[in-house]
Amino acid sequence: MAKKQEFTYEVARKRLEQILREIDSGKIGIDDLEKTLEEAKELIDQSLKKLEQAEKIILKWEK
């Protein structure tokens, strides 16, 4: 299996916003919707991981 591409939080956020605009505007056809939603899920998972890592760092600083 190929390694999934990692994105910075900002790049992932901007791409998710773009995906939402495309879905809302009807630019994504039903045939491409599954692939696009899988991409969105991967971006969300990566973003959550980065936020959790940042939270851990902040909690360490607070101690």
C-alpha cells in the first residue's frame, strides 16, 4: 500500500474548505463523490492528529 501524503494543518484546512465549496455548488458529480469524501476523511484525520499533538505540547508546558 502506498504511503498517504501528509499535509500541513493549513493546507489540509484550505483543501477541506475547497471540497465543501465544490460539494455545495454541485461541482462534484456522484461518480467522484466517494473519492472526494475519502480524501476529506484523510485530511480530517491528519488534522485531528496534528491538533492532538499540539494539545499534548501545550499541556506539558502548563505543568
